[in-house]
Amino acid sequence: MPELPEVEVTRRRIEPLLVGRRIRRLETTGQSYFFLTQPARLKRRLKGRTVECLERVGKYLVLLLDDGGRLVIHLGMTGQLFGAGASSLRLLSATARAALTPEQQQSFRPDAHTHLRFRFDDDGPAVFLRDVRKFGKVLWLAPGEAHPRLERLGVDALSVTGDLLFGASRKRDTAVKSFLLDQSIVAGIGNIYADEALHLAKLRPTRRARRLTRAECEKLAEALRGVLERSIETGGSSIRDYVTPDGSDGGFQDERRVYARKGEPCCTCGTAVRRIVVGQRSTHYCASCQR
DNA sequence: ACCGCACCCTGAGCGC
DNA sequence: TGCGCTCAGGGTGCGG
């Protein structure tokens, strides 16, 4: 689900539900590779801590704690971070949904996929982290502790420049699409926004990165920043699992130009959008607009 | 240094 | 109704 815009919208909207609140206790599911820090250790480290601020780095959320420790969260493909008041069918599997009355579907009840539940001293709304596929990650870092997951990240996609893309791509003998998904170059771009930006910049996703001209890199950087900012404005893309922290859908799925629009007409020229596979990821483009 | 691939996991949707 | 298949917005680690 979540790429930079979805993570940023989540950050902004979950902030009031986290910052300034003291964690009374954390409840978790059992050990799995979702937990880079063991659940028992996580509970000990977070108990009694107050969240001082909430930051985003690429697709990661970082909670700064009052003892200088940090809680790092990655939402993976299906991660959902939301408050107790959230109501959305996206928070239920189809089978679970079928077993519930419409009234019951309104209030979220933690299920087997709800890996974190934050309870606070103020007895206000709890905060949940749900992740069906468990591709997400949680990790606690001691004060000052570094971690390769964060260290490796390149420049944040919202401030990408043409110069940076041009410089970084010179020796890259790979498709520009794959290049954009490399988080160590630019952090925050995922499959949706890579396809969308390449369409805006009129670049074929299979173009070798090293063959891009300076002007094309400039156009691509502009397209990336534009599409990411626009998606944040509209609340992100709710295509499958993504919901904002209050349970509402984002709006950017209605503004997609190519992503998951195979066979539908290109918004600029009417040619049917094609779907191919590039670097094991589904890729959508207009063969007429993108050369 | 870089590239492509396998893999981690669960659920939805499809054809038969 | 159920089975088996494909697909899904992410990232790491491996061998070549």
C-alpha cells in the first residue's frame, strides 16, 4: 500500500493521536519477522514513554520518545496505522466482514493481523497498527543508535532534483523504472508513483537509466515532486488496503493516469494503457506518449 | 559496484 | 462449493 504520500498523510493525521501522549502499555501479536525488535523488548522499552514527535524518512515513520529512543515503523505492503475511532471496510477481511452485522462493522475490533495496540495514560483513543501480509516492520532504537535501514536511504523524494537523478543514473544499466524504486537513490517512490511520474515525464519505463538526458532528468524530478505533492493533498491512494488514520479513503486513486489502468485509454492521447513487468514489478505506461 | 532473482506472508479474484 | 492458479502499492539477501 503505502508509498511516500500515504506515509506522509498517515504521519500528519496520526500525529495528534501520538504526540504528547504517554504510553501506558503496548500490546502485540507473537514473535514474527514483522518484529525486528522482539515483542517483549518492545513492550518494555515503550512502557511509560511519551511520544515527543513523529517524523517521516522515505516510507518510514519514526516516533521520537522522551528518553531519546526511537520507534521505527515501516508499513510494508498492507500496513495500516489508525486510531480507535476509525471505521472502514478496508480494516476487515471479506470473511470477517461476512460474519459481522453492519453495526459491528462500524467499530474496529483488533484481529490476528493487529500487531501493535498502543494504550495511553489519558484513557483516550488507542492507536493500532494492522498488517495482513506482515511485510511491514517495527524496530526500537536506543538513543543515538543507527540502523542500516535508515542509513541506506537516499534523498527524500519530495526534494529530488534533476541534477541528483542525472548524477546518480550515469552508471546505472537498469530500467529507469527500477532505478526509481531504488530507495538508496531517492527514498519514498513506490510502484504507483514511479509509473505515474514516468507518464507525466513522457518516459518509457524500460529506458536505461544511464541514457537519460539532463533535460529528461529535470522533467522527471519535476514530475515526481508534482505527483507526490498532489497525492498528499488528496489524501494518498486507496486502491486496496490503504486507509487514513481516521478510516477514510484517500483521493488520489481517482487521479491515476496509468497505474492499474491496463486496457483503459491514456488520458492524454486515448491509446490503451499497457501493462508489462519490469524488475518483477507490474508496470503501466502509454506506448504512444512514452517513448 | 551492480543486476536479476527468490523469498518473506495472507487474501482476493478468477477460471474450471 | 471448492480447488488451484495469479496477482498485490515493499524490502532484503544472495549468487553471478
